Amino acid sequence: MNNCENYRFIERNRPWRDLTFKFYSNGSLTIIDNTAEEVITPRELKGESYDFYVRKRIAYIKQDLSAKMRKFA
């Protein structure tokens, strides 16, 4: 089963973008620009949206590692 965590992020600086980040339990990611209704890549992120992405990705990795350590310890 592939679970998904959705996060919405609206940039505070121009150009304002309304983004949805979908983090899947298998490690994949989808970033949707809600205004343009298109999928974008992490390379297209800048400033605070990139910072948000990095922080959420690190949190996901830590959570995944902790779950694996509990499972196999």
C-alpha cells in the first residue's frame, strides 16, 4: 500500500505560487503548481518553497529511518 501525505504551501514573495507537495510512502514525490495546474520538479523551486521541500523531505527520511529501526531492532 502506498500512502500519501499532502502539504499545501503558498509562497509569500513574488511570484506567488500555490503549491501542493505529495510525499508518498515509497519515497516518491509529486509537486503541483495549483495555479498553473501543472506538475513541477524540485529543481524549479526557489527560496522558501525549496526550503519547505527540503525540511519536509528530511523529516520524511528521519521518520522512515525511525520506523525501520523499530521494525528491525
